[in-house]
Amino acid sequence: MILQLVTSYVVFPLLAGALVLAFIRLMRGPSLADRIIAFDLIAASSAGIIVVTAVTTGESVLLDAASIWAVIAFLSVIAFAWFIEARGRL
Amino acid sequence: MKDIIIAFIMVAGSGFIFLAALGMVRMPDVFSRMSCVAKAATMGLGLLLLGLAIYFGELGVTSRALATIGFVILTSPIASHRIGRVAYLDGAPLWEGTIKDELAGRYGAGAALEGEESPSGENREGEGASRKSP
């Protein structure tokens, strides 16, 4: 009971606020590296949202989705970093 | 009792992620933003996964959650290091209050002067490793 209250009134709003702030940086960010860091934070907070949803619904299968999402986010960040490095030579 | 512990851990984890996002908006240059995300988001996601592991309390779920925590702890510094390195080489401006730039002169025009004393693995990027002027 207290877990439902805390997740719906504290944890989910904090994670959603983190998403909003990261989207602000994604729109404003002066360089491409800023936007990639913002994407990294969006990936982390959405993985957090998946994890908290797994707790509130009791579906432990969602943990697999969260871990695979973390893997994909890491690989895409590495690919974007490679793109910044190779941008001048392409 | 278990619910209270899980609620505390999850509030701490989401608070860390929110602080990472706050630093993301407020910090002055790319490198401080990168350090915010690298530390605080790793800590936040790790605490959320720890809360999930305590909530379910089964062997399979706990081992998968611990594996994911280990993966995040291993990969987040690598990703941040890559982003910081290419942002530096791409000529991202430093904050005007920066007091030390240890890579200054190691890439680009000044690299020929100090190239001998740098370790051999440092210039493995080849011709692309020259810092553009901001």
C-alpha cells in the first residue's frame, strides 16, 4: 500500500521530471555531444520507469526489457560518439 | 517493513536520476554535464534495480537485476569517456572558469612539441585526432 502511494506520488513524478529536463537539454543543447548526453539520460530514466513499472505491476518479465534497453542505449551512444569523431572525414 | 525499505531505496534512486537531469540543464559545459549523467544516473538506476531485486526476492529476478547493475556500472563510464573524448576533439568549448586543461596542446597544432613524451597509445586515433579550435 505504502509502496503504491510512494511510487505514484514521488518516484514516477521524479522520473517524469527528469525526462522533461533531459528533453529541454535535447532541444537546447548547443552541440551534438550535449544532445547525445541528453539521450543517455533519457535512456537511463526510461529504463528506471520500466523498472518501477515492473515493481508496481508485479511483472518481473519487464526487467528483461529494462536490461535490453540499457544495452541498446549503450550501443547507440557508442555509435553516436563514433559518428561525431568520423563526421569530418566522411 | 520490506515495503518501507523498497520505497526508501526507490525514492533515493529516482532522486539521483532527477538530480542528474537538473545538473544536465544547469551545468555550464559539455564535460560537467557528462560527469553529472555518468555518476548520478548510474547510481539512480542501480538503486532502482536494487529495489526491484528486494521486492521480488526470487533467485532468477535477483540475479538478472544484479547482472543489469553490473552491466550499467561497467558501461556507463565507457560511454561517458567516449563522449567526452570526441567532444574534446570536436572542439567543444570549455567553461570559462576552468582552471586546468591537461590535454591542451596534446592534439592538433601543439602536439608536435609534446608528442614524444606522450604514451604511444594516446595517439591511436590517427590523423583524425586533432582538436578543432572552438
